[in-house]
Amino acid sequence: MEVFAIDGLPEIRPGDDLARAIHERARLAPDDVLCIASTIVSKAEGRQADLADFEPSDRARDIADRIGALTDEEKDPRFAEAVLSESEELALDLPILLAVTRFGHVTVNAGIDRSNVPDADLLLLPEDPTASAERIRAGLARAMDVPVGDGPAVIVTDTSGRPFRQGQRGVALGWAGIAAARDWRGEHDRDGREMGVTVEAVVDELSAAANLVTGEGDGGTPVAVVRGFDFGDHAGHDELFRRAEGDLIRQALAEWDYAAADDAEES
Amino acid sequence: MEVFAIDGLPEIRPGDDLARAIHERARLAPDDVLCIASTIVSKAEGRQADLADFEPSDRARDIADRIGALTDEEKDPRFAEAVLSESEELALDLPILLAVTRFGHVTVNAGIDRSNVPDADLLLLPEDPTASAERIRAGLARAMDVPVGDGPAVIVTDTSGRPFRQGQRGVALGWAGIAAARDWRGEHDRDGREMGVTVEAVVDELSAAANLVTGEGDGGTPVAVVRGFDFGDHAGHDELFRRAEGDLIRQALAEWDYAAADDAEES
């Protein structure tokens, strides 16, 4: 399996045809997996926004006040409103905004980016990253003059922190032409025993691999190709984002009162 | 960057020289990163165990009873004792045993494996995976006849589930010859703005990439090589496992009473 970045992409602007821009710079193979950073997908889709676009609701003001009081740093209620508007719900609203985006991804500040955005304050995540992946995949197939089913798979990626482990790593937000996970259940180990629950989130692993070669910052190249990945003869499924009711951690967070815990610790 | 599995390793037994076994099957380059599944590291280190080895404490009996009552499935208190003995603490003891291992890794059942173990009931994780990685790295350098500093890096990997997202992915348990993370802080985006907190957990991303080519089960190959990874000119650091006090999720879990929540829901 080979993983390499595609160099030379220009700064992407609203309305740009990403599939064409990528096709012009890389000779893609039908079984490639393209990992495309959500930043450029958002830029092409016009997801730039300004803080002035967000009129803070009472809830946003309250959230900003409480975080501000805790951190002794003024928090912009318009930013809190932007996060709320991008979220299905908040898994936590103090001391950080841990948001569940409308498409199910749990991430701080709903993944809203405050760097890397020319001529705008904010860059929102794509509204529906799987739909974005499908569009780009169709565009690539068109540019390559092959049926969509024979074209490369596409993953829209992000980098994101996580509980328990420090640091960020690449994760998948949306995907097309590949199942999110492969299912090893029912298969057997070397000793012939049936294996436990083993569902492998391959789109996340592919996104992590891509992140090793793309990098961040001004030298960053937002597209990587994974060539030669073999999904194998496994069942696939597309449930990547846990729902609240299937996630113990979200249940615990829903019942947790950070402010009360913080007070208890100080007293 | 290239990622490939090393084929043909025999079943590993206690006392086997893993470094030699790997060296004999692959022509390694000095800047390779070897990702080695913890299962074979544990096997070589004699971490096989039997349930009969664990005399259940009162706490283990209590845990097993409560989980058993909840799931209507008898839970072996000896297994609960094995998990306790491998753990610094439990982040959650109901409805699952979410353990913090002595080396800081948070995972269900302390990562104890009940499949893939010939002639034993259980396979425990390596006691100190970073020490294991260092030993294997030194062994590889010896076999390659180069100074350790010029030999390949080694990561001891596992697969593990996670909050918020379904499925398992490869993660690092221990590492040698490479920093756990690279630090992009202070660097600038394309627009010249300073980037936010961006620390990339490269050893986890390398483990995830490796897991794409190694696979599980009877066709599994427990060692993969990542060739051509460029760490770049970044600061590195080795803090991968969050401590309890730096982890909101662990704080929330510590205060959460699953049984009370479950009762409330049923009533």
C-alpha cells in the first residue's frame, strides 16, 4: 500500500471544481482512495462565514458568559452561536463546546476552523460530507471518463482530538465508494476460535494514514492518495458515528455538571 | 510512504526472539517504522495466563455480580480480577470494564485478549510496551549490525474501540526511536496566521496505517513496515496518554453512576 500527497493544488475558492483540480494534478487509478481535507471541500462549497453573520441567541450568550467566567478570557457569543447553528446538540457546553454535528461527528467547536481561511473569519465543516464525497467521486469519474462505480473512492477527512489520548489524528467525515468499516465477526483466529466483536473503521485508518503525508500549515497539501489498499472479502457497513443511545460516554456527559464538579474541587 | 506487512512469521512462543524473527523475514531500512501487534509481543514475553491464576477479590466478585445482573449473562469473577490486576484504575466498572492500564492506555478489559491464545485462556498486554519497543529496537539494530540510533523505529500496536465513533482502529501502546507526536504549534497557515493547538499523534496514525495491511484473524500478519514516513522538522513529544486530571471525559465518568441512570430510565 502506498500513500502520497498530491502537490500543487491552488488556493481553493467558492465554486471551484475540486475533482477537476485534483484530476489535473494526479494520474489516479480506479482503486485509489482519495483522502481530501475538509478545509478545501468547505472552501469549494462556500462554507466561509463571518462572525457578524451570527446573531447570538440567549443560549449562545449564556454559554459564552459561562466559559468566559471560567477561563477569564472573553468568549465571543457570536462564535458560540456559530457552533450551535452547526450542531445537532452539544455533548458538553462547559468548559469546552463539544458538539455533535448534524451529520453525527463529535468534535470541539463543531469543527469550525479559525485559521486557514482567507477573507473570512470562519470556515464551517461541509454540511453533508458524505454527499460532498459522492459529488467529488462522480466528478473524478467524469474527468477520468470511467463509470462512477469504476472510479476512485473518496474520503472527506478532518483532524480531531479525542478522549483518553492526547494529540489529534486524521478521521473520516464522509465517504463514497468504500464502506466505512469492515466486519471481521464470525471469522476465526489462528486457533480456530471465533473472534470477538471486531469491526475495523477503515475510513478512519485511511484518513490517519493520509494525515501522515499531508501535514498542516502553510506547507500543507490537502489531498492524499492511498493506493493498493485491499478491503478484502469482508462484510462492510457504514455506521461510523455512534448515536447518543449507543454511547456510554455521551450518556455520562449528558448527566455531568462540570461547573458543580469544579466548585466542589475548589471548596 | 509505503506500508506493507511482513509475511511468514511463525506462531510466537514465550522466549522467542522477535527482533531476530522479523529481521530474518524482511530487509529493513534504517528509517523504517516497524509496527508490531502487541499480541506477538505479549506471546514472546510470556504474558499468557489462565483464569485459574486469578483468585477473585471481593471487588472482582462484586463487579462480576453487578455486570452479570445487568446483562443476564454470568460473568467470571476471575476475569474481573485479571482486569483489575492489569489496571491502574477503572474509568468505568459498569456496564463494561473500561480500564486504565498501568502504562496509561484506556481500553475495555485492560486489553486482555481471549482469542488468539494457544494453550492458555488469556493473553495480557505487554507490561511496559515502551520498554518492549526499546528492547525489540535494540535487537533489530544488533541483527542489522548498526548502532541503535541508526536502526528502525518500533511501535507496539493494538486495536481498540473509542468513544463517539464505532469500530476499532490501530493505536500505539509503546514506541521507541520516534516521538509519539509532532507539534505544529507556533507554525503558520497559508494566510500567515498562527495555527491553534495542533499536536499530531503520529504513532497512532502509523499504527492505524499498519492495521490496514495486517488484518486480524487466521490470515493476520502481525508486523507491518511503514517506509518513507517523514517526521519533518517539528518538535516532538511523548505524552500520548491523557492523565485523569487532564481528561474531561474521565472526570465525567468518575462521577457517573451507570446503575442509577439505568434505573431512572426503566422507572
